[in-house]
Amino acid sequence: MKKLKVYLIRHGKTEANEKHLYCGKTDISLSERGKKELYDIKSTVKYPECISFFSSGAKRANETLEILYPEKTYSEINEFWEYNFGDFEMKSYDMLKENKEYIKWITDKDGQVLCPNGESKSQYKKRIKEAFNRFIDWCYKENMSEVVLVSHGGTIGTILEIFYDSSKSFYEYQPECGRGYEIILEKIDNNIKFEEINKI
């Protein structure tokens, strides 16, 4: 089975990133600072050239892809959206620290506690795992050799935690905005094996 290169890139900064707010399903655009930073990064970082491009479909992911790869067409895979924080969306730790439901969620060790009107950690991991498996299956079926996926910090971190090394939490894998990973992988007997990882 041939090897596949997958480039996972995190979207640029938003107002939520700058203000340390939980932002998953809230569909906000890049901030002006975020756009400027992407152009600055682009002038110094060599982003990979590919034929096939994908995003999570969030505005911030689409806008990032359009800045980094102008005039490229891309497809949206909505299952790669960030975690759904439900009622905690666009709120900070300081806004929520007295909230009993929030405390229950952040202290949950098993990942079963739902954000009110959102997801649990285990539901999110299951969604990302299934989406990535389907994505890789499709890439092999279509005989792809290199693909770019622009998504979210939590999504990228969760992919690496599940498929690469579960001894680290997804927080440790989250790249900075506008950066990401080059992953060389192979699918063997329905299992995805990450052979090499390099930072972008």
C-alpha cells in the first residue's frame, strides 16, 4: 500500500482566540490581526503545494485556506468542525468558573459529561475518529498522494492523540494558528499508521 501525505493546518486567529473564549460551532471569521499574521507567516513559511484541498467548512477555516492558497478550489468536510461547546460558546473561563455545569465538565475524567446543548469529549473524539477514517479511505480510493486539510486546533490535536500517540493529550499537539503538521501515513489492514510527522 502506498504512503499518503496529509497536511493538517490550523486556521488563523479569531477574536475568540485573542480573548481566550471557547469557540467551536460558533461560525466567526478571522480577526484583522489573524489575517495579517497569516500573510506574515506565509512570507516566511513554505506551505506545501497539493492538488486537493479541504476545510472543515467553518468561515475561519475557509478564509485561512483562501489566504494561504488563493484561487485554489476546495471541498468542505463538516465533520472536522471544532468541538461543540454548547452553552459555553464564546465565553471565557472567568465567565464560567462559578457555573456548576461548567465545573462538572472541566473536571470530567471519563469524557462523558456533555456541555449543555453541546458535545461530550467522548462524542467529539468519536466524531473526529470516524471522520478521519472516512477521509483516509476516500484519499486511498481516489488514489491521492498529498492532501491539505485546514481545520481547528482541537481537531488536529485529537487526530494526533487518537492515531499517533495517545500518551499525550490533544492539547499538547495543538499547533499555533496558521501552523500545523505534515503527516506521512500508510493504511495497513484497515489501520492507519503514522510513519513520520513534521511541523509546518
